[in-house]
Amino acid sequence: MRIKPSESEFSESRANALEAFMRCLETGDVAAAPKCVLVAAHPDDETLGAGAQLAGPLRRITIVHVTDGAPRKASEAIAHGFETPEAYARQRRQELAKAMEVAGIGADQLVELGIRDQESFLALNEISRRLAGIFVESGAEIVITHPYEGGHPDHDSAAFCVHAAHDLIEAKGDRAPVIVEFPSYHLKDEKLLTGHFLSDSVPLRANPLREINIHLSGPAKLRKLRILRSFASQLEVIRMFDVEWERFREAPAYDFSAAPHPGGLLYEAHDWGTSGVLWREKAVAGLRELAIRKERL
């Protein structure tokens, strides 16, 4: 007979994993790192968010990419110098392999879910279930992913699916990993902001979210720059990001039925496959089908 851990045991386990994660980032001690999985929407997101840590204390990590980084629209591939979306996707896989080799991450540490870029919102439940399986199989204590901030629909989908996978695991009475975020990009005062969290996404709570800001200098900064140079097809976007800091925080409990912030979302200003309204409709339908965490509706 399996005995379900008590709430106090869950809380203690969560606190211990989060403390170990923060400590390993502060000290750079690989041996102190808990078992981690990073879920990125696209190849290069993992490096933009955590590249110096992947080549440092988190180098034993498993990295899951939700999409192939290549939208179905031929115009997107052509704009990047490729004849077809398939050719563009192959290039992005090759760039990722080169980048991870520079970082010291082995091919056996990489998992591809194979969803088309900009189409992850159409497969939220499939992705959530697959991630839940990966988290359980890997024994993950920490999962690192994007925040819900309205920057890119695939980023928001990655956030949704990680939280849904967490809830699926808990619904079975098992210990789910702690969710940690790295910032991506979003609109702030109608301007693009990269590398900083959207403060409006953090609800007021008695216990503030744990956050750590790591200044990169010397070898760590150079290491991240070397990894980023591997993503030749994405250099125009990468140049918009600051490589001086890497930021991580304990994820808040999001309400995926509500917009992440007032006003228009960044992806509503681009032809990136969906609107905020349509994305949220898919998210609400997904939560109802998965039958988890009513408070997220």
C-alpha cells in the first residue's frame, strides 16, 4: 500500500529543493545542485535564460524543448535565409547541438517534443502529460521554465504546461518538482523589455517569492557569449538581450484564464499564430479537460 506524503512533508521537500537550488547558483557547486529539468519553448531560450548556469553548476540538467523553433509559415523560413520551414528547423537543431557542446551538455541530456513553433497552444494537454512523465521519470526536484508574461505564445504555453504537469503529478499524490522561472521578454509601457520579470505577474502574498540575481563577469560571461554565438540564425534577436545578468525566481501560482498584464500583449502586435484571447480560451479548455486545480480557472 502506498502512503501519500503529508502536506508538511511536501512543504519541507519543496523548501529543501528550492534552498539547494539557490545555494548551488550562489556557490557554483555542481555537487550541491538538485535534480533539474529546464523546459524551453525554443532552441536558444535555455541559453538566453540560463546559459552561464548550464555551463556551470547546472550542467547535469535535462533540457526539454517544446518546439522546433521553425514556424510553419514559409515566409518565416525565407526571412532567415532558408527555403523551407523544415530546412530552418534542421538548422536550429544543428545550432542547438553546437551550443550545448560548447556548454558541456551532452546529446543524451536533450529532449525534443517536436511541436511546431507558434503552435504549442494547440497541444497544451499533450505537452502537459508528456512533461509530467519526464518530470517523474527524471526524478526532477526543480523545473526551470518561462514565466507567463505575454511575450511569445510558446513561452506562455511552456509556462502553462509546466504548471499543469506539476498539478497532474500532485493529483496522483506524488511529490511534484518546484517550479523556478527565468525571464524572457514582454511589453512594458508599450516597449519591449528583455531579461526582467513582469512584476505584475507576482500576486501579493505573505511569503515573498524567492529570487536570485546573478551578475555575470569574467569567465561566466565569456562562456555564455560563446554558447550564444552558436545560434547563428538568431543573432539579431539575441543582440536585444543583456548578458550581464541571469535571474531566477520561484514561480507564482498563475491564473491562466486572465491576461498576464493590462493592455496589449507583445504577440498580439506580431503574426505569431494567436491572440491573447484565443490562447486563454485554449488554456481554460485545457485545464477543464485535465481536471486539475480549479483555482487556476
